[in-house]
Amino acid sequence: MILRTCVCLLALFAAAGRAGAQPPGTPAAPANVPTPSDVKPGSINHEDVPYPHPVSYLSFTTYGQDVRMAYMDVPPAAQPNGRTVVLLHGMNFAGFYWAGPIEVLRKEGFRVVVTDQIGFGRSSKPIVPYNFHDMALNTKRVLDHLGVAQAAIVGHSMGGMLAARFAASYPDATERVVLYDPIGLTDARFERPYRSTDEVYKQMLGYSYQQAYATIKRYFPTPDSWKPEYEKLARLLYSWTLTGDWPHMAMVRTLLQQMVYTDPVVSDWAHITSKALVIGGEKDGPDFPKLARHVADTIPGAQLVLVPNAGHVLHFETPEIFNRELVKFLKADAPTRSQAGK
């Protein structure tokens, strides 16, 4: 009876979602983009998504639920420099999209650890109150499991919020930190009213291909920056909606989006004591340059790099510039191999 009731409720929520507005933070759906007919149902656990390196798992318990966290532990491809870089993904991505930077970093002698946060990619998708404290703790769990005492933390988009929380929470484990096109540059709680999780969930259930397309397209704001191959990212987001797992995944996505609103990191920046870099595309939103400067000014001694005519995903759009600036920052005043191993 309980199961039947839940199924009925999910069906009602789905119907309401198809008729409702889009989830918060989702750009307006373009009316002239047709829904492709060849998108197949996709795994919410990314079994059908190629990863550039072998994926391992760390099992633990969170909120009384057994979960496993996926990660890639990639060794250096050149003479090891004794240092580790951790790459933290954004909201609409997972570890797979870091393939380019992984290769650049390992050729520079770095060990590279790439996590899929709980709720993303190949990691478990529990229904829990997601927050950046838990994400930082889970990332620290992976590093402890791997025997990494200190690392450079690089976070993109939502991962930039997580990187800020990690650096502020675990200063001894943070050798340096990079906030790469971070979101959460203001405290949204004072900019728009809170919307209930149930309301957002109803709308999330009606997530369309057009919304998925608009979400990815806005990351590449100049006409020359968009490439047809980026459409596969929109197709991936949309493919989840075609499966029987979508009601569950929609709730996970809802809770993750709510986290960005309810768990701001604007107060974390001033407590970052490690060497820091804020880097992003000049066109990543109309106010991004101003807000990014504010973040860099708030973090003691932080550097700021704004890439002209670029948007939200620099390692796709301007990989040469991003990789150059990232490596330059990571190697500047770097500890020696013996110091890094301490």
C-alpha cells in the first residue's frame, strides 16, 4: 500500500511538473530547439558515460545510508613532483569532463584525484540534506583513504563553492586553492524568496530537452565558442528524464540545487589561508568580473585571472589559456618534492 501510494504521488508530481515553470536557476527554454528523437534513456549512475581513467569507489555511511563515492586516482605521466591536485566538478557535470586538465597536470608530474561527489556521476544518489560541509568531509575521506595529507584543490562552478568550503574547513590539507568560474558569488537568500523543496521538485520532474540545452548553451556566450559536440552534455542531462529512475534523480537534483541557495559560501572566502587563484571567463554572466574581483579581494592575497571573451567552461572553450594559467599558479613558489611529501 505504501509503495502504491508513493508511485501515485510521484505520478501526480510529474504531471504537475510538466505543466509548471522551470526549476530555479534554469535559463529560459529556447522554443526553436526541437527535442531530438534519438536520445535513449540514460543511466543516472553514468554506466553509459566513458571516463578517461579507471574509476574506484570508497564506501561509507552518511545519514544512516550506505553509499559509495566514485573517484579517479591518476598517477603522474612524467617525473613525479610529489604533489597532488584534486579536481572538483560542477553541478551539471561529473569527473568525466576533466579529461583535458588531467592529462596536462599529470604531464607536469602531478598526481590527480578527481571525485564524483555523492549525488553525481558514478557515486550513490541518496535522498539526504545535501550541503557543502558534507561534500568537503567526503572529499577529505577520499584523500585520507589515499594517504594524501595535503593537496591543491581546484573547483569549477559549484565545485568552486565546494573548494572554498574545503579550503576554509581544512586549511592544513589545502596546499593551495583554485576557484574556477565559481557560482554562489552572492548570498541568494537575500536576493530572492525561498521556494519549498516540494515546489521545486514538481517543476524539476518536467525538465525538458529545451531546458537542458539552454543550461549548457549559456555556458558558451559567444557565437564562436559553441560547438555541436557540446550538445552531448545536454542530451546526457535529458536522457535521465526518460528512465524510471527520473523521479528519484529529480529529487536528488532538486536537493542539490536547493543546497546552493541554503548553504552559501560567501563567509568562507575570508577564512581561506592558503595561496588562492580566482579564474573565470569575462563573459560568464554580466556581473561576473565585478563579483570575481570581490571574491579575490576577500581572500587574503588571492590572484585574479579573467579570460577575455570566454564563458563558464574554460577548459573546453579556451583550454590553452586555462591550462597555462592553472599550471603557472600551481607551480609558482611550489614546495620542493621533499616538502610536498611531508
